[in-house]
Amino acid sequence: MSDLFSLDNVSVQFKVGRKILRAVDRVSLAIAEGETLALVGESGSGKSTLGNVVAGLQVPTEGTLAFKGRKLDRASWPVARRAIQIVFQDPFGALDPRMPVSDIIAEPLRIQGTANAAERAARAAELIEQVGLPVDALNRYPHEFSGGQRQRIAIARALAPRPQLIVADEPLSALDVSIQSQVLNLMKDLQAAHSLSYLFISHDLAVVNHLVDRIAVLYLGRLVEVGPRAELFAGPAHPYTRALLASVPRIGARRSRGRAIVGEMPSPLAPPPGCVFHPRCPLAQDICRTEVPMLAPLAARAGEAACHFRDQVA
Amino acid sequence: MSGSRTEAAIGPWMLRWRRFRRNRAGMAALLVLVALVLFVLAAFPMQIWGGMNADATDLFARFDPPDAAHWLGRDEAGRDVLLRLMVGGQISLLVGLLGTAVGGAFGVLIGICAGYFGGKIDALLMRFTDGMIALPLLPLVIVMGAIDLTKIGFSRDFAHSGAVGFWRIVVVIAIVDWTAIARLVRAATMALKERDFVRSARASGAGAGYTMASHILPNIATPVIVAFTLTVGRVILLESTLSFLGFGIVPPTPSWGNMLSNAQDMVINAPALAVYPGLLILITVIAVNFLGDGLQSAFDPRAER
């Protein structure tokens, strides 16, 4: 599998008053063709910002992006945009209430000017069936649909220009649990049918476990661990990942299989020196307070972690 | 199967029209406005084939009561009141519509640009708007009235024709009446541009022009339509104020506004002369407001059911 989309040393900074907020800090990451990569982290960890960078909604302050090995710049963005679509968290805000569903689904084609009106109508009819809604839904408006149905419409819209990568920014978290699995299965089926890649942004590890191939863990804008799903779930290398996994509630299991994380995530306006996780880390040593650990391959298994003790803690 | 497909081909305008037809007050207002337009246009056949003239005076027939030839009687100079109401209505309605359309379009443009682009463009446009709001109406009108049009490049013929008063009033109204709409549109645009559907259009490569036309405008249509209809009513009243001050539509050319202010000297002797134009202004303003209500619900898909 070759890289479909890659980020190299990407940072995103916002000016907040006179201070600088580092929402994303020197992240390097690649999404392979046909792969589902999960981006997990607490709120405020920068995962949505990173998703926006991939979707082209946020210009990185530093670093470079590449699509299929080609560096993205002003000239090559429009082409890559057709291949990258985004699905948002809130199905109530993602669809224009004044547009009939047929126009919503065909909108990317209209913007890109790649299809005439008849072709767009045909494509919308084809897609609405693929996402499991009746054809007469095309003539209706978003407010006539439930949250799950709307999310299906949003997915149909994202599929319209035959993309290769879909950024899904917490697409399930606004839905009822019973609907979540339906949409999740739909996303899986569509992936198989269209050989899609997903960048799946989530804070819900249980959902992640059902869908993804690889997991990237973000903490305070920094990538702390990347690895294949099974290995990462079985033996998390970074103490933050471990704490995150331990905090997943399980029916029937006794509480506190490990130590849940204590405290709050520090403000990204004033990140701690050294390892950003050290104020909450149960294993923190002196070195953690002064030196920033780099993301490096693990000795024992596939994957990378940014921890000074990555090979000792497992 | 095929039935549902043909239904899918119905465009959004057709759906809006269907919803509008179901709104009784809106439909009634539309019919009233159509009737008003036909009424004011009826002046043309009366002038061309009936040989009547709205400005023809007959001092021996002052305040004549209604008769077969002059259905609403004659005014203080013996002119036919019905014909003057028709001709004056043409001018009043046109001033109302044009003044609102020009001023409103300008306000929408300023507001949407300020709201969408934000930052320095927003600051610049809004300070300009504040400046316009700070200008007092009447001194502005007096200054505008004193401008010698031949000095700024208009031909002598135009500057002294009857049409100049009409265009002057449209320009003045457009200048003073766009600020409220600009602020309204700016606020609505700022809220909309951060919505996910606008962002996903941007992620698909949509430019500013497309986003404004396809997402922002349809979503601010409701408040803008209401603001427009309120403005039409206000502009018709403003025209009468300005005409009263001798600026704008100058007698003998009639407008509902100047007929009304003309009639106030004689309100005891001939109350009908004030009642007719007053009633027409009232009906127009009410009908336009109901039309606005009807359009508002037609444009809002959620108003259904």
C-alpha cells in the first residue's frame, strides 16, 4: 500500500490575543490507499484541526502536505480537493436547510463543474440508493430527515465526486447508539465498494475498534503514538494511550483496570516544557520535564510512540 | 418507481410557489398588488383613447362632485382625481420599488461582503455604514436638491425635465435606506459562514461568489425579504414627506405623497382628496407586508406541515 495523503511536520498556530495557540504541533502522518486511520484524542487535542488541514479547510502554518506523493501547493490543491471530501459531526448543520437533497448531494459536482444537470441528477439518484434511502428523498429538504438519515445524505454527498479519501470528523458522536452501528456498517460497505480511505476522527475507542486499521493518538496537538489497531489495543506503548484505553467503560469488567488519567489537559496556550504529557503521567521522570520525546519506532512491535520510556512501559 | 422520479425533477422554485399558494393572506396580498398595478396602468388607455390629461385644469369645475365622466370628481384645480390617482400611483409605486431595490441591493452587497470576508474589509465597510447612518436625512436631501446636475455631466435637457425629480428621489432613498439591511445581512452572514454546510462547500472547492449565491443568500432570504417589504412601505411614505418639502416629485406631476400633502389644506372642505391617496398608500403598505409574510413562509421549508 502506498501513501495516499501525507503530512510532513505540519503545525497549525492561531493567534489568541498576543499569545500563540499551537493547535497542531509538528505532526507527520501518512494515510495509505484503502486504509482507515483513526485520529483519537480528548477534546482540544487538535484532532479536528488536523482533519480540517487534510480536508483543505485550514492552511497549515508550517509543514507540507502531499497527495499521492505530490506536494500540494496552490496549483495542485484543486485536483486533490476532488479526491478528498469531509463528513462533519453535526448532521443538522452539515446540510443546507434551503437546498433539496438532490442539490445537496450533487453539490460537489456542481462546484467542480465536472457534470451537467442531467448527470448530476443521475448521480444523486444513484448515491441515494447506495446509502440506503428511497429515491423520493431527493425531492425533500433536510429538516424532513432524522439525524441518522441526514448523516447518510452527508455521506452520499461526500461520495459524489468519487473521492479517494473521506475525512470523517466524529461522524457518529451526534447519533443515537442504535443508529451509530448502522452508519458505521454503511461506511464499511462503502469503503469496500469504492476502495475508499478514511481519516476517522473520534474520541470513542469502542467505535474505532470496529472500523479502523491504524490509530494515531493526539495529545495537546502532538502525535504521541501511532500503530496498527490490534497491536495498539493489546499493548499501548505510550502512557497516555494506556490511560485512554483504561478509561473505556466496559460492561461486566471491574473498574480501574489501570489508572485513569488524572487532571485536565493543560492549555495549549502554555504547553508544559519537555514531554507535554508529563504533568499527568504516572511514569514521569526528570528527563520528561526537560526533553521533548520524538516519535520513534518501537522495538517490540510495529508502531511508533513519542515517549522516553516507550520500550519499557509495555 | 417512475412516478417518484418525475417528482424528483420538480425544482425548488416550483416547491416555493406551491407553498406560497397555500398562504391565503399572501395570495390575497398578491392579488391586491396586481390589482393596484392594473389600476395605475389603466391611466394609459384613459389618456390615449379617452383623451384625458392628468394635468388639465378647469377652474370652473373646482371640487366638482363625482359624475359619469369623472368618477371620483375633481380637485381644487378642476383636475380629474381618478386619473391623478392612477398617474400618481405609477410614480409612488415605482419610487417604492426602485428605491427599495437599489438601496436594498446595495445594502445586501455591502453586508454580505463585510460578513463573509471579515477582518479589514468588514471594518472598512462597517465604518462607512456607520458614517451613512450618522448623516441626518433632511440636510442631506436639501444638499442633494441643490446640486446643479448640469455641472456634474448631465445634459441640460435631462436636468430640467420632469423625470429628474423622480430619479433624484430614487437616488436619495437608495442612499439613506440601505444601512439597516446591510447590518442585518452582515450579522446573518457571519453566523452562516461558520456553519458546516458552508464549510463543506468550501472543502469541495467553492469560491466566495458561489458560496454567497448558493448558501448565504437563500439562507438570509427570510429576514431580507421582510426588511425589503417593510422598506417598500417606508419608502412610499418617505416619498410623500420629501414631496411635501418640495423636493422630489414636484406638482403638477402627481404622486400619492404630494396629493396627500396637497389635500391637507382643504381637509375640511374636501376630505375625499386626502382620503383617496391615503387609503391607497395604506392598502399598498399592508399588502406588501402580507406579501412579505407569504414569501417568508414559502422560502422556509420548515414552515410546512
